[in-house]
Amino acid sequence: MASAVPLPEPAAASSSAAPSASSGLLDAMRRDLGITASQAEERLSAEKAATAVEKTARQAAGGAYGGSWYEPSTGRLVVAVTDRAKESAARALGADTRLVRHSAAALDRAAARLDTLRAPTGVAGWHVDRRINSVVVTVVRTEREAPAVRAFVDRARAGGPVTVAETAQAPRTYAAGTVGGDPYYTGNVRCSIGFSVYGGFVTAGHCGQAGAAVSS
């Protein structure tokens, strides 16, 4: 959801060219992705190469740009385009391509229209998914057939490409006093809260291990 053209590899993937990364970040990647430290460094190098290509590839695609993302299985950037004639330009820059129906601008407009609607409680949220070239509306499974939810989905589909996904329950806010962006400390090191979750908050992998004591 592409024709394979590699990004620059040998130099980018070598350990000598790998971007410097904290031991905390490498530990988090090893733990969460199930890879070795060497593989984590290679992935960071590949992601850095993909990032360098992305801006130019977006410009080359112009109005046909449908989005882009890093593909871990290939270690390359994928650029979606709505015009086959634009594929060669993206490939020449070192990206894989995928032909899609809707441009990134069209998807963003569809999502912006949803932002103006009042959603019923059975709708958990929505977001743009470039990989599937659609706006994803997430609904609570037990309320999918509720009249208000069905009416919302119908209005959403009338405004653009929409895919419906299900969730067990709508998101709830926990730890009201824990606010994203607020500082906290591990010893004398200052870090920032990402966002609150049940039982605590999420933060950067290099700011400590799960369950570590912090102060604020």
C-alpha cells in the first residue's frame, strides 16, 4: 500500500556514519523494537537518510503529493503520488513510490471538515492515515450502529475518503494534574511529560525507565 529504489546505503548504514544517539534511546529501541544496538544505529541512519530525501521529494511531487513515510521493512522512504508521471521524479531522488487516489491536501481538507462537526460519544476520534490514503474515523465497537454514529460517518464520507475503524472504548483522560509539556526531574535531570495515561505518563525513552521515581 511500490517500486523499490534504494536510498543511499553503504555509507549511511555504516556505524561510522550513524548519527550519535544516547544510550537511553538505543536501549529503548532495543527493548521496544526487539533489535540489537547495531541494528538500532543502522535504523537511525536510514531514517536520517529518508528525512533528507523527504522535503525534496515532496517538492518534486507538487500537487500530486499524497504523503510519505519511512518503511522499516525496506529501510527506505515511501512517497505516495496521485500522478504516475511524478513517480520517476521521486524515484530519481532515492525514494520508493506508491500510486494513490487522493492527494495529501485532499486528505487534510477532509479531516479539517470533520474538525468542524460535533461528534457523538460513540465516535472516539479521527486522523489522516497516509499509508492507506484515507481519513480514519474510529468508533466505539458497541455503538457503531447507533443512529448518531451512523449519521456522523455518513457526513464524514460525504466530505472525502473515510475508513471506519473500531475501538473497545472511547479514550478517557487520566491524571488531570499531569499535563503534556510540563517539566519533571529524575535526580537533577530535567525532562518533559509527553501525555498522561492510566497510572502515570508517557515520556521520551532516554528520560528513564518505566516506573522510575520522579519529582516535580
